[in-house]
Amino acid sequence: MKAQAPHLAEQFGDIQGMLRSGYGWLKSSRFWLLTIRDGQEKAARAWLAKLVESGVIASANDVGKSRAHPIERAAAIAFSFSGLTKLGCMETKEHPFPSPFRSGMGSDVRALLLRDNPRKWRWSDVDGVACGPVHVLIAEWTPKDARPLVSDVDEAVFCVIRVENDPCSFQKIGDGKDERLHEAFGFRDGLAQPVIRGLRQDDGVGLSQAKDDAGTLYDDRVVSAGEFILGYRNEYDELTYCPNVEGWTQSGRARHPGGRFALNGSYLAVRQIEQDVKAFDAFRAANGQGICEKLMGRQANGLPLGWKDDPSKPISDSKADAFRYRVEDANGFTCPKGAHIRRVNPRDTLGVDVQSSIKSTKLHRLLRRGRPYREDSNGETRKGIFFIACNADLERQFEFIQQRWVRNPSFVNVHADDPIVGSSDPKTFPKVLSVPGLPSGEEVSLASFTTTLGGGYFFLPGIAALNFIVGNDSSSKSAASEVAEAAAS
Amino acid sequence: MLEMVRQQMICIVVPGWDGTTDLSESGSVCTGLDALLKDVAVVQFASIALLPARADAKDPRPSLMLELAIEEGIAPYDIVYRLVYHPSGAMWSLYSSFWPGGGPPLQSARNDQLQGKLMEGLTIAEGGFIGARDRTARQIEKEQDLLQWTRDQARAMKAAKLYGDDRAAFALALAQRAFKNPRFDWALDPAPRSYWREKGASIGAKIGYVLALFVLWLAAVWLIGAVPRGLLGVYTWLFGAPYSGVQAVVDAVSKVSGWVLGVSIRSLFALLGLGVLAVFFLLALPAVSKSWRRWLKSVGRELDRPTETWSSWSTYWVGWIVGVPTVLAVVACALVFIFCPGTIVDAYHALTAKFLGWQIIAFIILAIVALICVFGVLSRIDQQLAAAGNWFFHPYEDDVPRAQQVDTSIDHCEGLVVRETAHMFSLTDIRSPNGWSAFWIRASLRIVTLFGRVFFTEGRLGDAPGIHFGHWHIIEKGRRYLFCSNYDGSFGGYLDDFINGATIGTTLAWRWTTLKRRGSAAIGQPAVEEPRSFPPTRFIVFRGVKCELKFKSYARDSMLPHVFRFDARKETVDGINLATSLRDALFGERNDSNDDQIMRAIES
């Protein structure tokens, strides 16, 4: 008889906390991109093991313990395919990692598939200008002005790229007390997140309140756990594929009978996106805030463009996210069909009817965990977003959205690229946005407002698998070390 | 009717490719082919792939496969003739390596031999679907030109600040400009479409077509009996009674004709009866009964469920124990009614002889009540199990080895055409026994083709959008199965559309196939190192492609890269439809709908 699949509720202790929460109350963040120098694998593993042992890696259990007293610091660790290989984790022949993850976001074929040409990246999971391929991604979230959690990275062991927090990213809205996340162009960020079925997110809002605020549209955002966490049912009602690595089964760390290495993990699609604030401000001065909001598809304060109530009256994020396009705005007269947020989450726009559209869109959702960053160099300040999207099927989720919706000039016949994302590509359409509803369709020429500086696919392991990777107990250490030595030889 | 569609999508498979011809993109063979296909002007899409030999094949060399999607009304022989006898000689360049000695010295003799070889390897599609490419490439090109012109005009008019906010006046001005432009005289006539997407698009036309066919059939059967009878009557009147043997033959023919007439008419009634039952239980009852609707939905969901759960397992077996015998009983009743109506009449007489009318009515009422009770109990059990906890619905582990794997060559091909129409080849093996499987595949594909031709006339197969061409071929004497398709979007998204939008058709098209081990056709091309099976189905049409991971892994492993690709037009299905609708709106009558269509086209 086969074993029953794991119950999500019993596995919270093994799931990294960032899948449960975006840590909205921790207003400072840093991201570390580490490349393990050749011959330093053992030292790297030891350093990572020490970090894990220090208890900073939050689990979904830690996140959900208390809403009144949420955790005061959190970190997460993820690995690129080359990083896993470097640390001695060799995929098994029967359950290898998915091709997109193995080939890496930085590969040439991914550049084609993601419509990224031309690319001038500083770093990636495949190669990099200064350090070579990034092996490890560490994300940390702390209260404002707190000291970094990670402070002692040995540069003899790792080549380090540090992405610093933008201290201005949390701002008050109107007269409200709470500070909310804003990206560098001044728009609310982190809205319209999917809700994982069976894993209530704890971002300070009660479930019943969120449901009441969204009304009948609440279900539109509820997505099966398997769309983000490996090993559980996805929107096809099927268990998400879990890759495995050599030595895992023998390590005895599997928290579920028959559970494979990737159980409770997720894939992160990461991009460092620089925002040209000066260019956007110049565009805003020339065209007005209204057109800027049409580009984005939302008001700067996060309200939908079609919001009919008093905009100064504060409302919950749940309420601000409870809308559809098809009935009230099928032709894009309010929110243009080519607007950024309508491209990344078309809700009920596509498909033959509302229900099939919502169902189809749920196959392509991302759990966003990125934060704005700031870079000061040579007296110049550059801002942007360190974009992180958690998903369980890179091809069906992140790559599909990027290739077929965001960067596709034929998306709903708009004949244009995304107005915000990516540089204009000489091979494709110029950066323009059609604003339907005016006599000839107002058409706005756009600059390239964002540039991708680097990116990679990372695997966010479950806690037990993380301990196995860093060799944090005797059995796994020996198994992993043996494999690493075998690979090295 | 189906032959016309099938002939539009052909594959020419020539075994024994020795790999000596340079098929690189910039090589003379491929550039020559590209020029040839442009010149003949009736090929919508063409591609070349190398099909690896079967593991048990005597000749381990791959086959060279040329796929052609051509315009309606051209016979396969004609298109091959046009390509082979083209003065450029591009086809000979492609196939010359099959004649190691260089072939006959005379070009005409070479072409004759090549034509013969290609016709030998030619197969028309066993089934296929054409999305928006039922138009000619020239029509698509001209309509795109009109679309672009209209957009440019709109920009100029906007820059001149004409017409203010009056959308109707703006649309009218655009229509007038287009109408006056002699470049677009061709657009004065409505856009030509294939019959079922134009005049035959209405449901009345479809019902009328079926009824006309049936009446013609009845007339033909009646004539077969009546004509000999009439002739015999005339003969008897003129010359007296014929030989007794002749009379017996005429009587027999007449009797058979009468029997076939009766069977045909009763078949129609039986079909109508079954249709009424289907409509009653699947459409009418769910509309009025919430619990029936919920129950029906849950049965479908459990039968389709890709993971193994107690709920889906028990539904499946209850289906075998209750559903299958019930369906068989209904079908048996229908067959008895068609072929032995006397049995029913006899049974009725026997019943009325034994029971009084009120007793029969009471029995029927009791049976209905019992049925309702059984349904109620099942429904209650269903609800109780749902409330009892999730153990009943909780899935069991299901191992799908080597999932989400894509060969580098396939990824590369997809990357190269990311801005164009995507394309795929899938080569699988037909399940043993081959003849049996091939028969069912053919039957299924004919149904898919019929539905695609007659009913799905909006360019969508079921709810699956974005298909340009999709065609299936049974090749190598029923041993292997080839699927070629052009579509908008990514491969994964395309299969998602099939899984969600054309589930039954896709399951039927592939359920009799499997994937056996095979080597690669050339260096850098994919091999099948481990066999795979098509995902398991339930009651033929359930589950199957609903097992996303298994289905996509199966499809991915079966894929082959193209080595050459020609696409006469690169517009998406939506782009093609948009341009046609703009043409009809600009040159049609002025009304709100057409004005809106014009504005939508220029605003997009």
C-alpha cells in the first residue's frame, strides 16, 4: 500500500517561514548573494551550518506562533543548482531537478525563453561578472535600524554581493498610522498576493476580516498549496513533483515516510531590477500622475483604478484586492489591458468565461517576497526591487508569466511590451501603452523605466533538507560529504 | 467533408536518412526550401524533423519527415508535384542523398523518381484541426496590411486633433478613408471563410445538414426496394409474369429494403430517446436540482482526479458496479427496440395479460421512488464522507519519475521561436495490439476532426485557443503515431489549454499510445532512455490528460526538435481574427457594433 501524502498542517515546522509571510512588520531587509570559492566547499558548509544552528532561519511554525508578538528577526536560505552541486547535493537519476532550475535563469536558452534579450547582467545563477555563478541566496528581515543578522561572511570563502535595504520603502499612506511598503516609483507594493490554501498567512490581518472585506471574491485569491510548496496538491489536484538527491533517503532526515528531498521546499525566481526613478519622475511631470497610474494599473496608494468610494478613507488590502476586470472593465477603459498589474495577474480577463479565466489564472500565480533596495556608489543612489517569486513549477508559473503575459507584445492583442518591466528590445515592439477609450486610443511613448541587473533560480529547501545540505548532523554530513568528494574526484 | 481537412495537413516520411545533407539554417538546402515554399504560395506552414528509428527496426537510420500544412482544396499529389517539379530544384537538394549515386542524369527523370518516393511516404492526417488559418496566407497578409494602415491613419487623425471625443465619427472617418483607398478594393467583399465558418456556422444549417442526409438515406433505401418492384410490375404488365426466381429476388430485396428502413427510423427514435435521457440527466435535472448538480459534479471530479484517494477509488468501482450495468441495460433496450421491436410488444402484451393497468403504474411509481431513495442515500453518504474528515479525499503518494524534464534541443527550438508561432512534434508508439489501437485512434480522430470542422468554428478546439494547425498521423504501418502542431504561446501553456479546454478529445487522441525506448536521430537530438505510459484513464474519457505531471512528462519525452521551419504568416490567432473583423467592420454597414470593432482594433 502506498503511503499517504503529507498533511500540510503537520509540516509547518519544516517549511521556511518566508512561504507563510512576507514579514511586513520587519521593515528592513538585506539579501546576500554568495559564490563559494573553489576549494572552500567545506568551509562554506561549516559557515552555513553555523548560521542555521544560530536559529535565525524561521519556520512557518515560528511565523504563526503569535500574532500579538511576532518574531523579531527572520532569515531564509536558498541555493542555485550550481550551489547545490557545489555543496555536494547530486540529484538522483529517477527524480532530477526540473530543467529550468537545472539550466539556470542566467543561461542563454532562458534568455531566449524569458524574452530577456539584450541582457547585461552583473550576476546570475550561471555566471557573473565579478564572482562567477551565485551559489547561495540569503535573505534577512529585521526591524528598522536593527543590526544585520548576517555579519561575518568570510570573503576568503565566499565572493559576496550584498543588496541593501532601501530605508524609505515603508511609508505612511495619507493620515494612516501604519507604514506600508512602497516601491521606488512611489506605488504601494506587495498587494494582491495569493492566499495559500491551508497555510494562513500571518501579516497582521485576521482571516475572517480578510474574507469579509473581499466578500464573494475572496476565493479568487485562494490557491492550492502545491502551487508554491513542493509535495502538495496543486491547482490540478495533483501532488507537485519533488526532486531527490543522493544520500537523502539514507540520511534519515525525511520528516515524511517516503518524502523526497524537495518536500516542503519551493523555487525562487529572483531578479535584481533597477528602477530609473529620474526617468519615471520626468515622465510623470510630462504626462501627469493619472497616466502613470494607468501604466501601473493601480492608484499609487494601492487602490484599484476603478475604485468608486472615497480614496482618502483607508481600507484593508483585502478589500483593495477584491475586484475583477471582465464585467466592469472588459475593454480596459479604466485599467488598460496592457497595464503592468493586469498583465501579471489578468484575473478574469482571459478565457471563455469568468470562472474558467479565474481557474486558468490560478495556474500562473506567484508568491512575491521581494523588497525594494538601494545602492549607493560613486555618490550616486540607485534604487530598485529585489524581486523574489516563490513558485513550485518554474515553467508553468514564473516563466509563463514572463514569456506569455509580461513581455509578450501579442498579449490580448495590445501590440506592446509591458510598460514597466524590462528594457525595450529592438527586436520587439517599442515601449508604448495604449489607453483605450479615447478617440483613437491614447498612445503614450515610454522610456525603459527598469533594467534587470541579475537573476537566478534558487531552491528554497525545507528545514530538514537545509540541515542535510549544510551537513548539520552526523549522518547527513557523512552522506553529503561522501557525495561531494565523489563529485570532486 | 473530413477528407478536405485531412488533406490540408500532410506528412512525408522517408526512411533511411544518412545525414550527409547540410540542414543548417543558413545552408543552401534550407534557404532554397524557404524560397520554394514562398514561391508556391499555397503552403501555410512547413517543417522538417528527423524521426529516430524504432528500437526494433532493421534499419537504425532515422527517417526524414517533411510536414506541410497547405490551403484548402489542393490535393496532396498536386502539392507534391508543384514542389518537386519547381525549377529551383530545392526538393531534389533536400532528398538527393537518398540516391547515393546522384540519381538519373535527366532532371525530369530525377523528379519522376522523387515524386514517386515522396508519394510512397506521404500520409494525410488521420485527424486534425485548423484554427484561424482557414484563410489563405495572402488574405492574412492583406488584412494585416489593412490593420496596420488603419492604425497609422488613426495616429495621424489623432495628431491632427480631428473628431474630438466622438468615437462614432472617428470610426466613420476611418471607414470612409479605407473605402476610398483603391488599395483596399479587395476588401469590399466580405472576408472569405470556409463553409462551416460562414454560411454553415448556424445551428440550423448543421441540423438541416444532418436531417437532409438522413432523409436522403431513407429515400435511397426505399428506392432500392421500390425500383425493382416497379420494374417488375412494368415487366409483368408488358410481358406477363417473370421467372419465379426473379420474383423471389425482388421480394428479398424489397424485404431487406423495408427492414433497413424500419431499422433506420427506429435508430433515429432510439438516438432521440437516448439524447432525451442524456439531456434530462445531464442538463435538465442539474438545472433544477442542486443536490443532483453537486452529486454529478463530484462524480466527474472523482473520476477525473489525478491523485489516488479513497473517494476517487470508490467512485470508480461504484461506476463499474452500478453505472456500467445501467448504461449497458439502456443500450441493450435501445438495440432490442431497433432490431427486435416485436420482443418489446410481446413483453408488453405478456405484462398487460398478467397485471392490471393500475398495478403497472404503481410499479413504475414505486421504481421511481426507490431510485430517488437510492440517490438520496448515495448523496447523504457523499455528504457524510465529505464531513467525516479529509482522510477520504486525502491523496496517496504517486511517483512520477523524471518529471519536468526538457531536452536542451527542445528548449532551444522553443526559445528560437518565442516571438513567432510555436511548434511541436510528438512521436509515440501505438499500443499493442496495433490494429485494435489504430482502429480506435482513427475513430476518435475522425470525431475530433468532425467537431473541429463543424462545431468549433471560432478557431478554438473546445475551449483551447491559439491553435493554428494540429494534426495526427499513424505511420510505419500502424506502429507509430505522430502529432504535429503550431500554436500561440508556450508548450506548457498549450498543454494547459488542452488539459482544461479539450480534455476528452486529447485523452481520446492519445490514450491508445505509449512511449518505447529509442535512440536519438542525430547528435544533439533527444532519445527516450526510459519508456513511459500515457496517464491511466477511467471509463475511456476520464482522468488521462488531467494527470498534468504525467501527461506533460509523457508529451515532453516524446518531443522532437525541428531542423527546418517555414511559416507563411507569423501573426497570432487573435491577431488574424482581429484583422478579419476589422475588414468586415470597416467595409460593413455602419452601426455601433462595427464602430466599436474599429476602435478596438486601433486601440489594441
